[in-house]
Amino acid sequence: MERRTKMKHAARILIMSPMGVFPARSGGHSAVLEPAKILARSGMEVTLFGYGIRRFEALRHFRPFLRRIEHNLTEYRYVSIWNLVDYWQRGRSGIPAMNAVRFVTRSNPKMLRNIFMGADIIQHESPWLFPYCPARKPRVLIAHNVEVCLSATNPKISPAILGKIATIEKEAWSRADLAICFTEEDKKELCERYGNRNAHVVPIGVDTKRLQPTTGREKQDARLKLGVGNKFVVLFTGSWHLPNRLAVKLMQSWAMQLSGTDFLFVAAGSVGREAVSTPNFIQTGELPDLRAWFHAADCSVNPMLEGSGMNVKMLEFMAHGLPVITTPFGSRGIKVDDGRDALIRKTESFVETLNSLKDNPELRQRLAEHARRYVEKNHSWEAIGEKRLELITPLIKR
């Protein structure tokens, strides 16, 4: 980012996330981490608080730790027995970290309290930790989703829990000094549910410098490494998130319809379970790096029907120069032109569209080129970071 905001002192911001996000392994992680990097590069001193350990860290971290991510950006990860209690209670039910503030407050970590007291501004990457407030500070709510709508699609979440989610979300929405949503749809829904307020829409971005279209050599090497041969590889990526799991079920039905053909469907990331893979539908399970599958893919699908917020994976597909077939819901907040930047279809038409795309390499190339240009113009983290910084800076005491 070329421009630097001039401040009388290095402003300090505490970003509170209900999960660890470094290294980023999903679009949700990147949506927290990448703007934090932009703020740090603007000259702010950024502390990124993350709640709990991640599965791949379980054997290494059993206590709170600090680590420097880059200049001006430090991660403070809160780890305690209460994290384990919380995770055990929630399991893989999809219930959000709505009790995180209770467990953090119970142990009342001195380091977090000191960082909070020394910060000029507090930014919350969800409503779950918003009630933690040992001192009055300007506070920002980043509304990644409409949480109550997202949870309402989960049959494992009871009406009583939904009520608690709505109460927490309403408090954060009402009390935040600044509210930022990812989509106009989410802003409208939050205003209707919890009351009108001044809120801003700043979409999600992607790292357009790191995520690049695949070269011919990269594609050849990746396909050889992964053993996909001459299959037409259809890629979906995601974390163990209910709307993503519903998308995988749709892919399973398409794989059955196209069994015995040249199609190979791939669900890369923790959304899938390797043990239930079939000859034409690979589910990788959690991976440290998805780049090989992005390189090997011929196209991508985004068959999302539920959820909230903006769909980061679609931007990642487009940044990699992959043609995308998406549902209208999957492209929410992303103002793409059907037939130019992506193919927007109902799920009933995905198989037919996949067959047409497979037989039309010229169309695949055009979609890939337009998708990449669209993301570069509208969703680079540098441009979005500038918008965030402009909104946050007036809240900082000079």
C-alpha cells in the first residue's frame, strides 16, 4: 500500500477474533488477517487476539503465546483449559463461539487486559467477544455475517440458543461506534432485525499478488503430482462450515450422475472427509496448502444455498483465473456479470453447465481472464484496506 496515514503517534489497535487466523487456511481467516496486515503496514501497532488453539496446533500449544507475524503485527493467542471445555461442549455442531467471552472473562488474562487498556481502538471480528470491555474504548464491529440467520439453518441449534445469539449480536450492533458489513444484504438484514444505524459496506478482498492464474507448467506439474491424469477437474474449497457441507452433498449427487465420465470432483479443505472419497469425487480433508488443487483445476463451482456474509472462496477462484459456476446466492455481494465474469446458475443446471464448459475451452479462457480482471479492479486487499483505514482513523484519539 503506497499511501501512509500520518499520525502523531503510532496508533494501537486490538483486533479480537473468536478464532486463530494465522496462518490463514480459509477465506474467513484471510478476512481477518489480511486487513490486519494492511493496518500494520499503514503504521499502526496491531495486536491480533485469537481465541483458542486450532486442530493442527493441538500438540504444540497448551498455553497462551505471542508471536510476531510481521512488522507492527503481533498475534496474541488465548489458550486455556476453558477453551477445551468450550470446544468439547460445541463439538462439531456448528454452534458459534457465543460463550467465548464467558470463558475469557472467567480467567481474566492479565496480558489481554493490559493490551486492551493500552489500545486506542478495539475492533471485533464478530459479536462474540464484544461484551468483554474492561475500559471504555472506541469499538468497531466487523459483521462477517448475520449470525442469527447463519445459525438458523443449523438443525443442531435450538431456539433457545438462537435467542442468545440474537441478544449478543444485537448488543454489538447497537453499541459499536462503527459498524462495517461485507454486503448490502447483510446491512439491510441487521438494520431490520436490530434497528437502523449508520453502517458502512466494505467488501472482502483477496491477495491478488499471491493468488495468480496458473501457468501451463504449474498446471502440468500439479496434475502429475496429484495423479489426476487427463480428468476434467472441478474444484470446490471450504472449511467445516454447515453451508459448505451442504454444497459438498450437492457435489456428491453430481459425481454420481457423471460417474464413468472424465469428470473429477474435488472438495479441498476441512469441509471434506478423505475417508468417504470415491473414484470421481476426492475429498481431501484439512490441508496445509491448497495451491496444488488450484493449479490442477479446470474450473470451479460455488453451489452455495445458505449462509451469510460474502463468499470469499468465489473471489479466490476468480483470482486464480478459474472459470466459476455459481448460484445467485453464492455471488451475493460480488457484482459479476453472468456469462462474462462467471456463470450464474441454479443448482439444477450445474451438471448441464459443467458439460458445456468442459467442451468449450474458449469460453473457459474468456471467463478466466474476465474473472481475474474483475478481482484485480474491485477486490484487492490494498484497495479495501484503504477504505477500512479511512473509516477507522477518525475514531483514534490524536
